Amino acid sequence: MSAPTTSTTAQAYAVCAAITRSQAGNFFWGIRLLPPDKREALCALYALSRRIDDIGDGDLPAPEKLEALAELRGQVLHLDISDDPVLQAVADTAERYPVPLGAFVEMVDGVEMDVLGRRYATFSELEGYCRRVAGTVGRLCLGVFGAKPDAQAPHYADSLGIALQQVNILRDIREDLANGRVYLPQDELDAYEVELKLDENGTLHDPDGHLAALVRASAYRARQWYAEGLRLMPLLDRRSAACCGAMAGIYLHLLDQIGNRPEAVFDRRLSLSGWTKAGVAARALSGRRP
């Protein structure tokens, strides 16, 4: 796959690269390990994914968010007539790589669930949400990575994305609750006798340790999804595997912290230091699995 050569296309990719460098956080540590052509492509996919996510998390009233998402869904279906640099870069990426553009439509559907304040009765329902907002990312990345012939590759990519989203959910319980969102399944909250609420200091209330027990069990389940998703790694070339391993490894570090000490997410948003992320990326580039 050759890199884009026209100035307009190059400028479009430059816009996506700038968005990715400034906003991708954990993902950029993996993206930067790719060769230039794949790095450009993944930056384009990230930039559009970020735009969708930002609509859902923005300050607009819900009806305007839904309108903006509907408009973006239509734009994804007509990339070839857009003069938007992010959409132009995604269109070029789709010409060079077999990325499933329909995944962006699924992503919009998932963010709409957020806007509508959807809650989840069971983990099976939550899995459907995770598949839309994060499994899609795994499948889009796979389109750029490429893989050895294996019919299960999209399934592994999907599972890895779902695993990462579960880490996000566990890390952000407090922040999400403050914003009126609850992702922990209601049947599990009931089984562990958890009533999600914040105390006067904005800390998650857990006087009996029931919430900590639920978070610990949820972290264990997320590791099982990781085990399935990481079966993708041997199917990828070295640099793509390094990218995938770095992104997965950073979230696995967070998951280990959450599983070992659930209370760590009760009053803050966990994050890793730059040195830790760099170490994970270096190990991934050397071929070590997360």
C-alpha cells in the first residue's frame, strides 16, 4: 500500500494526525509503532471515531446530539462527496485498505444509546453496546493491520475491543455516574446489593465492600475477553502486532490495578504514567505479548 501523494489528501491526513497526537492518549502509543502508511490510515479512523464520541460526550442538548449523529451517519455513507478533511482521509483509507465502513454506522448507533441514557439489565445487553462502540474499533483496525487467513480474525478483533471497553467502564464508574450514566448491568448490581451513589465528597459509596466485590468480578470477566481477543496477535505482522499489543497492554495494566484494588477508582480516574506507557510500547515492539 503506497502512501497518499496529492497535497489535498496529504493535508487531510495531517489534520487526522494532529487530532490523534493531541487526543488519542493511550491509543497513540500503539499507533506510533506502525509504518507510515498504516499510521496515517489509523489516524484517519481514529479522528472520525473521536468525532462520533465527542458528539455523544459534548454539551449540546440531547435532541441536537441525535441530529448531529444522524447527519454524520449520512456523511459516512457518502464519503466520496465530502470536502471535510477527516472524511476525505477516511475515504482514501477505505480505498487503500479493506476497512468495514459500516462499523462507523454501528459506532454512531452505540453513541446514540449513550445520548438516550440507555441502561443495561444484563451483561448480554451491555455486550451489545460494547460491540457497537469498541468492537467496531477492533474491526476497523484489523482492516488496516491485515492478518493471516483466519475466519476468526474479525471475532478476535471484536473481542479485544469489547475487552478494552470493559476497562473503560470500570475505570470511569464514578465519572459516568456523575454524568447520569450507568453501565454496570442492573442484575449484577442487584446480585451484589449495590446501590450506586456518590457521597458528599464525590466518592463512590461502598460501606460494605459490595461494589468492590462487583468490580473485582467484572475485572476477572474482562480478562477472559482479553484472552480471547489476544488470539489475534499471532495473525498480525510484527509492526501491527506491536501496535495492537501496546494498546492492549496499556489497558491491561489499568485492569490489573482495578482488579487488585477496586477502591482505586472510587475517588479518581486511574491513569498510567508516560514512562509506564512507553515501557509497554517498547515491550510490544520487541515482540513480547501483553
